[in-house]
Amino acid sequence: MLLKRTHTDNIVCSVVEDHPPFCTVSVKLHQPGQSPCSILAVRAFTVDEAKKFADEEVLARGHVCNGKCTNWKPV
């Protein structure tokens, strides 16, 4: 299963449930005035834990969600 969430400021998050209990989490950030950054984590996560991890990483880098940010969707 592949889930994706996009945010303003060119932020894209994805979660792939590889082989339970392992998920791959990818966060790609390219915010104005900052160097591009990618985060990749492969851990024993539930899908909900993986989504929460990605959301926390985005917020930790100063992003504030607004009406243009999407919810998690299957791709």
C-alpha cells in the first residue's frame, strides 16, 4: 500500500507498507529560503505510526499546514 500527502512549500510525504510490520517513510522538503532536504526511514511502524512520524518531521521543520495541504490518500 502506498499513501501520499502533499503540503504547500513543495513538501511531499509518502508511506509504503513494505512487509508488515515494516514501513518506508519518505519526506521531501524544498521550502523557500532553505536547502532541499529528504528524510527516509525504514522502521517497524504501523501505517498510522508511519504517517504520524512523517507529519511530525514536517512540523519540526517549521511548516504550518493550511487549506492547500492534503490529507493522506492511497495512490
